[in-house]
Amino acid sequence: MKKVFFKTFGCRTNQFDTQVMMSKLKEFELTQDENTSDIIVVNSCTVTNGADSSVRNYIASMKRKNPDAKVILAGCGSHSKGESLFEEHKVFGVMGHSEKENINEILKKETRFYEIGDLEHIDSTIVEEFVGKSRAFIKIQEGCDFRCSYCIIPSVRGNARSHQEETILEQIRKLAANGFGEFILTGTNVGSYGKDHGTSMAKLLKKMSMIRGVRRIRIGSLEPVQIDDEFMELLDEPWMAKHLHIALQHTSDRMLELMNRRNRFESDLELFNTIASRGYALGTDFIVGHPGEGETEWQEAIERVKALPLTHVHAFSYSKRDNTVSATMKPEIRGNIAKERHRELTALVKAKNYAFRRSHNSSLEVLLETGKDGVFSGFDQYFNRVEVTSNEDLAGNWVLLNDVEVSPDGNRATL
């Protein structure tokens, strides 16, 4: 039986897609050793030039370390870079998003193949296990209808489309029965869930919460315009993780306009303050160095970040993507300037996070995931990582922590 190794790059959606492919393997053996595998499936990310480079470098390294393995390119990179990698003979085969559920047959192919499929497919696979995980990722939708000027994702994931509600709920029932208690909802644009089915994220969350065994639900990145009154009514529910990631991308209204965003700072600030007052930690995405981000725009932006009750940030230095509107914009921002702005932003939010953790160091509910030499690690309800030292094997267990030791580098506790 041939051995298959999966290498996953990028977001939680990709992590879920890898689990879908793993669950469909019937005539192959799953291996954790890339160097002895017969087939390497690379579930790629293409959101930035850096992501493309990481995928390409990994493929090149596998050609050196395991030259006899067949390398198969899957994921978003198959739609943006698959054709060139295939023509250059860097990979044995390319498979698009719509082909995931056919992976068992695809991997049987003895000749090189390019099967890109379409961007309208919706998975129907029920994933019952997550290999090597204690938290379960649940993909609830695919694609995006937003057309942000810098973003390539709609062209590699397609327009927004929701998974069937019953498929999602059945998946959660089976995972909960298998011992999973924390569920992370993911997708390309999670907050758009239900628009095409006459339902909503809030309605789905309510139904999920009633499934026996569901202890905590986290939600992937939401857009400010997607947080409505129905969703706000759920903020005090005990099963809601007390952390929301709301994608702002910038805090200068001029930059938001250039980026073709649907949010503006005044309403963003009001929304964040309201949610923070309900006891929530708040994260966001932020792009620095986008074309047009002059010193005036940056100074305005950083002052506004200071006013936001932020605890986490996923900061990106702008990366030009071919075939996007932003790629044609001027003036471009020099890399050293973008790098310095990135450093300033992340340092500011790190300080905010430290202050938040100092005032939230008790009654922390942590699902411990991994452990080595008596030190276990997991996330609390505020999405802050906690290291726990214990003589017992606590991997996969929930613990309630009080008087946690808080330092600038992280949270620690002893049990």
C-alpha cells in the first residue's frame, strides 16, 4: 500500500480541506514521514507572494530529500500557479478544489495529470476525526463576494456559497461523539454563511450549541458589516469563545477606500467598543504598505489603532498579486518602510494584549492540545495561549486556571 504525506500551508480552511482529503483515502496509507512517503500532497496557499515562495521552496526541497515521491499540488496555489509548476515539471500532478473528494482515484494515476476542476463545488464530506488535533475545524462556506482591490482569493476560491446546514450539524454531532468539544468555524468569508440559503451565521450557531458535547465555538474572520443584531444577541452565551476576529484591514478611511473595503473607522470603533464592553478580546487583520499609504495616512492609522480595544493582530506587509486592482496602483511603498510600520503596529498591539492578559488571569478555560516533558499548551477563551506544567498527561483535557502567571511573552500555570 502506497504511503501518502500531506503538507498543509495557509489558513484554517486549508487545514479542513486536508482533513477532507485524508478521510477520502481508501487504498493508501497515511504517513507522518515526508521523507519515506510515495506521494506528497501539497495543500498550498497563494494569498501572498511569500506564500507562493514557501510552497515552491518546499516542493524543491522534497525533490532533493525524496526524489522518487510523486508531488501533487492542491489548494489555492493550484489555481494560480498550478499550470506553470506543471509545465515546468516541478510537480507530478495538479488538482483543483473541486477534486478533493476524488483524491483516492486521482492518486492512482500513473501518468502526469492536470485536473483543475471548477470553482462552484461544495463539499459534502462528513469529517469524523481530525488527525493530531484536539480542536475541530468546521468549514461552513466557500468563496467570497467581496472584491477588495488587493485580494486574489475570489479568483482561486470562487464566489461565496454556503455548505448545507444539515451537513455541518451532522459533522459536529459525529465529532462531538468522538470527544471533540471545541469547534472552529472556518471558510473563505465565514460571515457570508447562509445568505444563499435564507439563513444566517447566528441561526447556525444556535443549532450547533444545542448539540450534546459542544462546549466552545470559535468563529473565523468576520467582516464588520456582517455583525448584525441577531449575532450580537449571542455574545453572552457561555459556549461562545470570548474572542472575535473582525477584519478591518486598515484604520485610515482613505486607505479603506483605495482597498475597496466596505468598512469605515468611525463605525468600526463603535462596533469594537461595544463588543469589548461585553468582555471580549478582539483581533483583526491589517495590511501595511499598501500603495498610497503615505506618512499622513500611516500616522492617522496608527493613532486610530491606539484608540481601538485590540488584543490580537494578524499584520501583513502588502504583497503585490498579479491580476488585482492594487497591483496597478501608485505610489508603491518601499519595503523597508512597510517593514518598520509592521514592527510599530505589532509592538503596539502586543502591548495591548499584555495589558489585557494581566487583567484576565483568572477563570481561564483552556483546552490543552500538545504536551512534551510535562509542559502542555492550549488556548483560553480569549485566544491567548497558556503553557501548563503538570506531572499528569493533560493533552486533550480542559482545565480551569486561576492566578495565571502573566509575562510579556505569554501565560503560564502549574497544576
